[in-house]
Amino acid sequence: MLSRKIMLMQGNEACVEGALAAGMRFFAGYPITPSTEIAEIAAERLPKVGGKFIQMEDELASMGAVVGASLAGLKAMTATSGPGFSLKQENIGFACLTEVPCVVVNVQRGGPSTGLPTLPAQGDVMQTRWGTHGDHPIIVISPSSVREVYDMTIRAFNLSEKYRVPCILLMDEVVAHMRERVELPDKSSIDIINRKKVASTLSDYKPYMDYDSDGIPPMANFGDGIPFHVTGLIHDISGFPSNNPKVTEDLINRLMNKINNNIGDIIEYEKLYMEDAETVIVTFGCTARSVLSAIRVLRQEGLKIGMLRLKTIWPFAHIAIKELMQSSVNTLIVAEMNYGQLLETVKASAEGAFRIYGLNKYNGELITPQEVIDKVREVAEYA
């Protein structure tokens, strides 16, 4: 018989529980509101399962420690908020180029700079995609409920391990700090993915050789007896630096293609009230909760409103926008707690097929259901 656990759980707590269920055995971080509970709970829980917790001297070092632990074979995670996420970018870029699986939790707060430490925002959308320099792969997913934090933390580890790429769990202060009744699944029912390992019989190991022609090289662990070289410089299949244009192009193409060729596996989104929708609200994270409440009110008034909730932020779900072109939808409203970061991506994906408006709020307060209702009515007047 499967054993389920029902709890009153905070989002940050659910993140740690999900990480442990996924096999996290190393956490390095530095306290920062509103993610600090993740570090506090990890510090308590990890030693009980044979894992390691370390508080580093700063955010740069914590990201470096996570990369090192992953190279040694452990599933590793760190958690931070906007200012700390900015400091982690150099080592996130290192992990992208060296293909080190790891999970980075970013609990968003108001910015820029130290901004609004205890207040919610969704202003790190573009930073998660382009925060580190150069062309690089990344996966970013965003939960809207406490239970989804648990599930998506597991998924973040699975995606990271499967594709050898940093995966960012993009939360916000609301989801991180709210408490909900959560029913956790039996751990035996959870699908866990582990990184592709080097065959024990493999000789002359090349750490970046695409042995299986799927774009994802197998990994050896530092310390297990197979020596290999890791560098943040452009490298050949042996792991050593190269300035050769062909080597450079082949490497970047492989890094990008291992994500681009698996869009169907990576991208997730949710459509609600879409059967006859003429106006669709595109949103994610905590804002989706206000949007859903507003849609229920508007539907009672006879307005044909639907919601497209992005669970995967990057790579962007272009296919979801294309699907709307085959429906009765003529208007999109992009609701996000920032100045309009996702709006331009939606416009580009829509290719002029819809009237598109932004519903933006960036003063440290939630977008309320009433503000969604007011925006829909305002847009309807323009039709």
C-alpha cells in the first residue's frame, strides 16, 4: 500500500522535501530573504540522510561549491534571491559550458539591486535566461502552488541530470512563504532520473565525447579513478582548451541542440477555460492564482476568458502560442509582476496574430484578481 503524507507546508519547506526526494545530498548557500528557510531546513535535514550542508562565505563561493560537489557525483542545489542570483551568474555560466548538473532556486523579490527584500516580484525572468554571458543552454521552471514546488523541485533535478544542464526553479516570495495543505506522494511512486554514467569498461575516457549521439556525454565522478579535465574555456572532447573555430561551433551547437531537440520533453504548460476563449491571459507563478480567480468571476459574467499558465519559462513555449492561432482567440493579456519582461517574447512568438496587452505591476504588491478583471474590461472596450 502506498503511503501518503498530508501536511500543512510552506513553499520553501516543500522545496527542500522535493530536493531530498529527488536525491539531493549537497547544499551550499548563503542566507538571503526570501529564500533563507530553504537553507535552514536543508541544514537540519541533510545530515540525517547522509548529505552535506555548507554555508559559504558568499553567493559566488556557494555556486562554486555546488558545481564541485556535482562533479564529484552528488546531486547538488543552492537557493538564493535576486542579488545573490546576480552574483552566481559567472559560475552558472561555468556549469553551462562544462555541463555540470545542478539546481538553482531563485525566490524572486523586488529589485533592482537590494530592492525590496521581503516583497514579491517576478522581475528575474530575463536574467534566468541571459544572466550569464554568451550563448548557453538553460532550463527554467516556475511553480504556482506549494505542492507544485515539491513536484517541480524533483523535476528540476530530473531535467538537470538528464540533460547535464543547470536547471533554475524560479519561485517568488508569495509561493515560497505561503502555506497550503499538501498531500505528498509515496516516494516509491516518484520517477527519479540520474545522470548518464561512464561505463565501467570504458577506456580512454573523453569527458565531452557524445558517445550515444544524443548530445549528452556520460559523466565520470572526480575521485572515482578516471582522470579528466574540466575548464570554463571552450574545449574539445578531451576537456582541454581549444581556439579552433570548428571545435567552438560544434560545442556550442551541441550544447544548444541537446535542449532544442528535446523541447517536447522539457516544456510544460497548462490551459484552463480554453474551449471557447476569445481572450487568453498568459501568466506564471503566483500571478496565475489571481488570474484564475478573476477568470471564474468573468466567466460568470459571460466573458469568454481563458488562461495559459507557463510551467516552463525557458525554453519558451512557442508551441503554446502557435496552438492559440488555430482557435477562437483574438486577444492576449500577459500578466506578470515586472515592467514587461515576458511580454516582448510573447509578441515575437505571436507574429502579429493577436492583439496583445501587458498587465504589469512592480511595486512590491501582488497583482490582485480585481486588477485582472479591470484589465480585461479595459481591453474589451478597445475591441
